[in-house]
Amino acid sequence: MFDVIVIGAGPGGYVAAIRCAQLGLKTACVEEWINKQQKPALGGTCLNVGCIPSKALLESSERYEEIAKHNADHGITVDGLQIDVAKMIARKDKIVSQLTGGIEQLFKANGITWLQGRGKLLAGKQVEVTAHDGTVSTAAADNVIIAVGSTPIELPIAKWLDTRIVDSAGALDWETTPGKLGVIGAGVIGLEMGSVWRRLGSEVVVLEAMDDFLGAADRDVAKSAQMQFKKQGLDIRLSSKVAKVEAGDNGVTVTYNDPKGEQTLLVDRLIVAVGRKSNTAGAFAADSGVQLDDRGRVVVDAHLQTAVPGVYAIGDCIVGPCWHTKPRKRVCWLLSRLPVKSRTSIMTRFRGLFILTRKSRGSVRPKPN
């Protein structure tokens, strides 16, 4: 019997588990992630195929571009400059391994039990864990924190296909630079990935269905950011709604409609970055008591508690944007609701939108009550 079981070990889950253990609660954390080396890993999307690896590639690509295009202004020239994309990917993988391994060490240091496998909440705050070998076990706790995160949205007209049509995770592992790259979605993920491969030599076209660029951001910031991205070489096409995607021997053909009518775009590879959805499929038994909304998100009250007393949810699986900063900020607030020896509370009044490509752009706006 545990005081707390956390389901999910992403930025919300692992922080919650560590803090609970530090505050004297007997804690377990359920995590199913298997990394590209086919080993169990903590850290969730953010550390494995999200924030951390994308920033590693952004740094590598920025260094290359600085030498290739900007050092000459300072009287510095380099002959025989080459790109070793495979080595960049290897460096990125090493950084990911170091950080996820660090979380594992923190789990051990704080006495957290890592239950490896897929977690499912049953009735009575029982958690079923299906291990990777198929064996099933059950654990119970006084409190359960749901932090199952989110997954990329796959378009029915653009199904993932080998290395040609990929989500953001797939775009982190290409070992050659595509000649022409298409990106569906001009959100944070699409712009980051587009920036990486544009710097490494790709011609990048970004298709965005909305009329406004970065609709969630402050308008002045969005306008400035759009100018910067265009200056960097991204071809951003707004009001461009994708109708069909076909993969063939010559590449991927994207058919889309803009104000001028039907258009076609032929690219070597395509990134689909149209958003993320809550990773709640199969996470709850029918009699668990947890309620989901029409988009599969966990319904919580103002204190992050579900319809079941003692069961809470944080992060991407509840209402709100899928940002890695959101669950971390909610952890302290959530822990003020649990029976710990020392209490901390936090009430976020503002939230920021950050796009990390080269020069960071930030937007701050009041958080709705």
C-alpha cells in the first residue's frame, strides 16, 4: 500500500513523485516508456522525444549556421565546412540518456518505486500495471496522481509512413537532410523542427490552416516572430488547409486549398505537427469513477481533483495547452491538497508561450479564472 501512486513520469509525473517522496510519502510511479535503445526510460515525451532533444538539435543547427553564414561578417572564414547529421543525432541521444538516467537516479535516491509498464486506474484507487512482458500486477494507494501526458495527433489524410511522413519524434531521428521539407502546422513544434532542418540545408514550407500566425500569442509578438521566421528562410503559408497527402516514388505530394484555390506541393519528407491530444485511451477502467470530456481530457475541479476523492490529474491530460511548464507549476499547488508534513501552494496568475528556435520569443497573458 502506497501513500501516493503517480501514473506517468513526464515533467509533471516525475516532479510530483520526487516531491511526494521528499515530503515523507511512500511513493510509486508507473511509467511505460521504451526509448530508441529499447530500454525503459523516465522523463516522458519532454525528455525523450520533445523539449530536450529538439533543443539539442536546435543548438547544433544554430552553430552550423553561425559558422556557415554569419562568421564571415567578423572576418572568420572556414574552408571545407561539412555537416555530419548522424553525429548530431548521436549527440542528441547522449544528452537524452544522461538526463533520463539522472531522473532514475533521483528516483532511487528518494526511495521511489518505479513500476514499469502501462498503468490503468481501477475502482477504489487500485492501479493495474501491465508490464512489457505482458504480466499484470495491481497496487493500491491513498492518493493517485494522473499524469499520463499527451500524444501527437495523426491526421486521417496523412498517416505516419516510414521516414517520409512523420510526427515531431520522427523528425528528430533523420540522419540525412531532406532537400525539400513540408510541415503541416505552424505551431511551436512545427516551427522548431522546421528551423532545425532549414538551418541544415532544407527548403522548408510550412502550411498553416489558420488565418493568423501563432493565434495563441500576443499579436505584437506574433507579428515580430513571423518576420523573424521568414527572415530565417521559412516559407510560411497561412490560410492553407490540407486536403490530401500522397506518398510516391518521387516524394510526398500535399494538396491544399488557400484563398487562390487548390494548390499542390511536392516535398521529400513531411512533418505533421497539428497539435497533441490527451493520452487517456485505456488509462481508466469503466468503474474507476474518473470522468473524461468530449476530447478525452480528465475532468478536474479547481483543486485538480477528479470526480473521485483522492484522485488528481495534472499536465497535458487535463484542460489547457500542452506545455511542459504547465504540470510542473501545478505540482506544488496539488501537493497542498495531500497529507504531507510541510505544505506549499502556488497560484499561477500568468502563463507564457515560448518558442525556442534561435532567438526566443515569449508571450505573457493573464490566466483565466
